Amino acid sequence: MKTGLIGAMLGLFIGIVFVMAIIPAIADQTGAMLTKSIITNESLDISSAWDEGGAGLNSSITFTVTDEPSGWKITGCPLTDVAWGNATQVFTLTTDYSVSDSTGVMTIVPTAIMNGSGNDTVVSYTGCRDGYLTDSGSKGVTSLILIFSGLAIVGFAVFHLGRNFDLF
């Protein structure tokens, strides 16, 4: 059934607008599934680690990052690129602190010298979001979803125009 030029263009416009509205959501979700999240400058208060009177640091106190690994992430996607510091110093791993990559728990080393005594520190790290894909097969299939979404819009346009203008 032919709908005429105005009907064909209106149908094509509505279809393309609809598909263009959902492709960014598909792309965002695909990106979330394929890339690790980078957390920068997460605030970490170390006031509980200072000994009575603030003279030294208590190395038995532990601190946990906000987005600590849990469930499958403990073994499947531990934290990477962990950096801890304050306004005057970047703390050194193994010299000033230790970190459990699989749990996100950090401990101050007994011999640590943390300049600029204070309670405000920041930690940065890379970790996996919920839904992050760890195996290459899943990543490949997920990438194809975006490609086929793009092909769907092209196919819709070709089919709709071809049907209304006797191109096939």
C-alpha cells in the first residue's frame, strides 16, 4: 500500500527519530559493560588512625574504599591503579600503606610518615562496575549489538523508501 510522498517522509522521520532516541542509551549501556570505572579523589577520613593526642598513626586501623569489590569482582576484577594521598603528599604503596586489591581494604604501614598531618585524604583507583564483562566473547557480542542497531536504522530507511517508491 502506497502512502504518498508526505506519508512516506512522515513515517521515515518518525522511525528515524525513534531509533536515534534509543541508540544513545544502547551505546551508554554498551560502554558501561566494556570499560572499567576510574574513581578519582574519593574522600577518605583517617581521623580514626591517629593515636591519642595525634602523635602517631595506628597501623591496626583499616580503611575501605567506597566501591570495594564484592561477589564475582573479588577474584574476577580486583582493584588496580590504587593511589592514596593528601594535600601535600602521595603516599607510597608498601612504604606508607598496603592494599588488598580484592577487597579494597587499605592499612597504614607502621613505619609510615604521612606529611601534613590531617584527616582528609583522597584515594583513586580503577574497578569494575556492576555488569562489567570480563570475557572477550561477551565483549564481542555486546559490541555487535551497537553495530546491528545502526544497521537497523539503515535497513528501516531503505525498506520504507523502497516500499513507497517502488524501488524493489
